[in-house]
Amino acid sequence: MEPEALARDVVRTLRAAGHQAWLVGGSVRDLLLGVEPKDFDVATSALPERIVELFPHSGLVGAHFGVVLVNRDSACVEVATFRSDRAYADGRRPDSVQFETSPLQDVLRRDFTINGLMMDPEDGQVLDYVDGRADLDRRLVRAIGDPDTRFREDHLRLLRAVRFAARYGFEIEPATFQAIRRNHAAILRVSAERVRDELVRILTEGGARRGFELLDASGMLADLLPEVAAMKGVEQPPEFHPEGDVWVHTLLLLEQLERPTPTLALGALLHDVGKPRTFRVADRIRFDGHVEAGVRLAHGILTRLRFSREESAQVEALVANHMRFADVGRMRQSTLKRFLRLPRFEEHLELHRLDVLSSNRRLETYRLVKRTLEELPEERLKPPPLVTGATLIAAGYHPGPLFKQILTAVEDAQLDGAVATEEQAMALVREKFPL
């Protein structure tokens, strides 16, 4: 069952049992914008115990907040009792809630007017207590009620405002944006995991450049990513980067992202993060060692934001290898093939394309690598080994650190086309590594 069909059925069942029930929040916003919703939430006057009675296969996921998860087949819908929130002591969740019978009270506790709409899924009727439809038409992100209060209640709303504005190409209503600027430092009190998830959404849901410009203007970029904020005003040699400083270059990469993976998006954001630390002027502007510095800084950022080890390894690899494309035309075949065999090489190649399109726009190397990948069969890119450890032992070699050196030398020769059989490979071994 599709989530939308389940949501319709949930609303129908609740109403048949004498309760109010409406689609609410992001699904209504997206339906009115003509965007396919990712998920569906239902708000109802029914109390949690009653919801569970009506939907026996559901489960309480937030009993304190009156939230029930209704599951059917592979679909799930969150069903929440109308409520009003009491004080927020931790800047994340209310200390207590009061269940309500009025949808108005439920709407008034929400974050932004565009998320405060309720809809009847049967006839499309919309409940709009906060002028949310007008703000959708005006393309505005506006806090419900007093914006300072909304942001003090849940500090993550500071980032969510930026994400919605970036994703939909909306403006942030001036009073709401001024409140973000007044309260921006509160984002530092939000858990790293929640910040990480919002930043990834800003980078991958669309409008990444707009999102990071808003982060900068709000003060949150310097709060969360001071290493990225340091890119502003760092000049680059105009013969290689006619577009401008490191910040402008990075924004141009973000502008070109089209539904990227999180690791590619982070690679685009951080590929030149080492440049501010390594800027110097000699015969021209230089950034000696910026790749190595960038890897260290990227590692620190990714660790701070609690990215997984696998994600961090890939982003650091993107930063570490993004300059190697300049040497592709001079690489030995063995070096080139090992480069092309990097895990998820398609992300390395796409980062290179974005990097070039955001600077000198010379795509010759990109086209060369793409053509090489298309023409090079897998068995030549990663051929089966001609020599193994067992082969070396049978030939009288003793296991030890030398084995890795021998096997690498043989594979290099194989990738370069210098040897093609086990006999040729062993002749090379005896020549270079005599017993």
C-alpha cells in the first residue's frame, strides 16, 4: 500500500469513528505546491489510546506527545493527537503537552505557516488558520506567531527555515530572518546528529548554493562550519580561477549539484577547504599542501558532525584525490588504472567535472577519463592476478613484508602491459627480487 492511500484510509477510519482528522504539515505543503510528498502525517482529535484501538497493528512512538505510527504492508503514517506544547527547557522538545480538541491549537504550536496547513484528503478542503496558503503563493517562509519564541522553543528550526527557503526557492520573511540572526548561536546547542541531517538535506534536496548563502547571511555558517566560512575573501590565481575567490568557487559547485549523494555534495563543499590555511603569494598565488590540509580539516568536520566512518572515508578520499586529474595525461597505465579503480570513482569524476565547470571550464581531462572508462574492459582495469602468495611460496619465497612489494610490482607490470602470463610474471619476480 502506498503511504498516501494509507493516510486517506486512516483519516476515513478516524472520521467514521466520530473524530476529527486531517492531513497535516509537509505533505499538505507539498501537495499544494505540486510536489510529491515524501511522507504523510495525520492530526486528529482522537486520543492515543483510541488511535491504537482503531489500528491494532500500530505502535506508540511518542506516547508523551500523542504520536502513533500506523503500519500497513510497507507503508506507515504518523498519527498525532491535536496538542498544545508547554515550555521547552532543552531547546528541542516541550517539557509537557496538553491534548486538544481544536485543530487551531495544534496549528499554533507548529514552526512555519507553510507547514501549518491541514487538508481533507477526500475533497481537498484546506484549514488555514495562519495564512499559510498566501505565504505559499508569496513564496515566503514565515514563522507562526512570534519568531523568536518559535526558535527558542526548538533551535533546529533555525536550520529548517534555511532548508525550506533553499529547497523551494522561497524568501525568508524579514521578521523571521531577523529572528534567525538574533538567535543564530543557539544552533550550537543542537545535537551534532540533528545538525548533520539538516545540513545534508540542504546540500542534497535542491538549492544548495542558496542554502549556504543563507547560512552565511544568518551567522550559522561561522557557527557550524568556520572552516568553510574562512573561504570568503581568499583570492585565487585568475589564470586558473577567473570566477573569483574560494568561497565563490565553492558556491558555483554547490549551484550545479543535482540531487547528489551526500558524500558527493560534501566533497563539493569541502574539496578546497584547505586553501585558506595554505594561501601564500610567491611568483603567483599558491596553495601548497592544500589537499593534505583539506583532508585533515574535512576529517575534523566530519567527525564533529558524527558522520559514519564509511561516509567520512569517501568524502576524505574525494578531497584527497581531486587534484590528481591534472596528472591523468602523464600517468603510467598502472597508475591510471589504479586511480580509476578507486571506490565509487563516479563521484570523483563528477566532482572533477563540477570543479572544472566552476573555474576554467576545460573539460578535456574529464572527457578523456570518461572515454577511457567506456573503452577499457573490466578485465583490463582489474585483471585476475598472475601471481599470488601461494605462487611465491611454491617458488621458494618466504612469507613476509616483501610479499606485498613483490605482488604490487607484478600487478604494476601487468597493468602496464609488460607481462601477461604467470611465466613472464615469475621471470620478473626472479629478476627484481632474487632469492
